[in-house]
Amino acid sequence: MTKTFGELQRAANADENWEVVQAAAGSEDGEAEINVEEGNSTQNSIVDRKRRFSDALSVIARKEKVRLARLDTVIPQKAPDAEHMLIKSDTQGYDIEVLKGCQGIFNRTSAVIVELSVHGMYENSENFRELTDFLYENGFVLFDQCPVYHTKFGLLTEYDGVFVRRTLIEDKLRQFAVK
């Protein structure tokens, strides 16, 4: 993970608007173990993959301890004046924990993009209904969706959901309402 963070840090150094933090996002501040996959830094996860989906994907090479941080703790420190934020979560089955750690900044968030699992690829992870319900309960509505992963025989297993703050949608609907 240190190598991956180093690559991200080098990319961030080229843009003064970037600031990166070496931590895993979650619902609490603390520490966690992350599964580091062999040769594939984009599939690392705190959550174990279900066996039925693991054969086609890469193998866990090791586990590493990582700092865990709530985004509603980190964002006010790093960007205290940020408004109209976009939260993008693609955390391999850990997304609801990430979003629980964002509840303190949802009032400044215009949209959330989250990977939704149709068939639960990860152990004890939410499915698309639970995540959708959570976002609706926190003031967001589904605006759009985009397939992310299909099995070899075409079964949709994951898609990205774009959720927009309900009040923004209602404001737009009022603007376009027939008078």
C-alpha cells in the first residue's frame, strides 16, 4: 500500500489543488487490516471477497494494517470551506462504512457516486438495496446508474449509482415545472 500511496502522492504533487491523505476511509477513526491483492492495487479491500467470485479475480498476497479515518473528520481539517462536494466511493464492499463516516459532511455534499453490488461480491457487505436505502435516508436520490462489472456469461454484479441531494433535484424540478 505504501508503494501505491507513493504513486498517488507523486501525481498529486503535480496539481496544487490535490491533497492526499494516507488512510482508509471508514465509519470510525482507528486502524484496520486490508487485503492486498497480488499485482492488482485497485482491488484491495478491508472486506473479504466471497469465494464464488474470487476464483476469476486476483489472489490475496498479504494483509496490511492501515490507518482508518472518517471523512467527516478529515475533510473539515483539509478543506474547511468546501461546499458542493462530490463523494466517490469504490471500496470493494466497504462502501456503507465509508458513507457512515461522511454523515457529518452530507449537508455540504451535492452528489455521491458509489459502487453498488447486486449479488454481494464481498463477505458481510451491503447490497444495492441497503446502500440505496441509506443514501435516501440521508437526503439523496438516485439520479443515474452505470454498469461496472458483468460475469463472463453476462450477469450484472456491480454498477455505479449516481445519487444527488434531494433538495437540488427538487429545486430543478420547480424551475422546469409548467406554470
